[in-house]
Amino acid sequence: MKRIIGLLTVLSLVMSLFVGCGGNSAINVGSADTSSANNTASGSSDTSSAGNGKNYKVAMIYQNLGTQFNIYFQDVLKARCKELGVDLIEFDGQGSAEKQLSQAENAIQQKVDALMFIPQDKSGCAPIIDKANAANIPVIGCNNVTDNIDEATAYVGANDVEAGTMEMEYMAKLLNGKGNIAVIHGPFGHSAEVSRQQGIEETLKKYPDIKIIEQNTANWDRTQAMQLMENWIQKNGDKINAVVCHSDDMGMGALQAIQAAKLDIKVIGVDAIKDALQSVKKGEMSATVFQDVYGQAEGAIKVAMQILNGEKYEKATYVPFQLVTQDNADKYLENFK
């Protein structure tokens, strides 16, 4: 944990692409381009402007604490809130939009000063923003978007189209622009699933000789991904040349099935969790895409404090993705030492 907090300063140097300020601009996450004229890079990791917690009570609703990304987010957030003196009230949505909505109502009843959440579903979690706004409680969407994210007080996360584009471009390069691929999706309708798949499909338009011959959801779950891959291997044998996964947990599940079948199938995922990085370093997984959970968690509580302290804040903060291959995996594994 000390290592994670120590890294915040370094990782935040590359974390933010800002759009708008003070709640006056719309949030737009529909493009993979995070370097447009509407975005300006921030080179500062200074959170002193956020002041201190002043005994604020802040609720955080995680999407699912059964996933590594949410666990890492929690670790960073808890440590930062402790440092600030913020009373953090936590809820585990357990992958259920309905449960998250109930938890938001609970938080509102507790009269929290701010509400942050990682939505499970674009439409199913939209009422969380509506309910917080009706109660005049600042609401910050994190990591993923809802259909009405423009109505949130702020958003801190990533442009998931970029992740899908990045992983598909790299896989196309490894395949020399030709081959059969399978795609393992996150939960259908989840904002990251929709956007990452958009990036994958838009990229594939440039590579007509790469065909998707299998695709389905494994719901961010490693075991489900392993079982899905086992079924595809039984059906297709060695006709699948690569698997493009919406997350590393699912990528690792697919890899288990591939290794058990003793096949040579390339695998790429998203998140850069520890065991995926180790696998990339060993040359098992082809690559992963680093999603800066440290920057996102740090950015979320920073914006919450700025809002509560009446300070200027960014309406939308985008944390860029980074490609991780065998050549640079050691750099990212440093995060876990």
C-alpha cells in the first residue's frame, strides 16, 4: 500500500486530460482521440488545492470488489481519504446496477456530502445521478459513464474507445494484418464493454483480412472466460489465432484454457493487473493496456474535495491508457513492489 501511495505522484504526472471546468462544460467520451484541442494536459499531481477532508462524509459505490481493478481503486481511495481526514462510506455493488441504485439511496439517506460511483451499467445506473442531483448532493462518476453522465457534477475516468483501439492495433500488428480472432466482452451494455468494442471494431475496418469468428461476454470474470475459451477451442481447434479481451481478468482466464490445450494463440487484455503483467513479462500474454487506476482514484477524491471546498474543478478528467509489452512490463510491475 505504501508503494501505491508513493506512486501517486509519479503516475499522476501522466494521468489527466481535462475538459471544461467548474461544471460548465459537457462531458464527451465518444471519441478515442484524447489529444484534441478541447483537451489540455495537466503536468501536476498537486492535491493541496483540494484542502483537507474537514470531516466530510463521502460515499463510494464500487462496481464489483470481486475484480482487481475495483480492489486497486479501493486501496488508493481509502489511503487518500485517511490522509485527508475524510469519512469514507463504502458499498460493493457486486456487479448489480439494481444493488448500486439501492446503495445510492442508502448513501443519500445518510446525508453524505458527496457521492462517487463506478457504474455497472450505462442505463441502469443513470438514476444514481438523478437521485443525487435531486438531493443536492455532488455526484462524481468514476471510470465508466452512464447515459446521463453530462448531468453528473464531474467525471473522472478513461476513454474506453482508446483502450479498444490500442489493443486491437497492437494485435493487428502481431498478426501482420491477417487472421481469425475471438473477442471476450465485458458485461453487455456496460459502458466500458460498449466503448472498448467500438474501438476494436473501428480499428478492424482498416484490416479486412482479420475476422472475428467468435465473441461473447465473460462478465469480467476469469472463470467464465476460461470456460468460454475452452468451448471455442473445442469448436474451432487451432483456427483461432488471437483473443482480444476487454479486461485482463478475462484474458488470464482465456490464457489458462489455451495453455491447457497446448495451443499457440495470442492474448491481449486491458488493466495491467499484476498477474497479467507477469504473464506479459514471461511472453505468455502478448500485451496488456495499462488503465491508470491510481490516477483515477486520486483524481476522483481530489475533485470531490475541490467541489466541497467551493474551489474550481474540472468537469471531466480523462486518464490516458498505455500499452504494456514484454519490453516495458518491468516498469509497470514496479507498481506492485
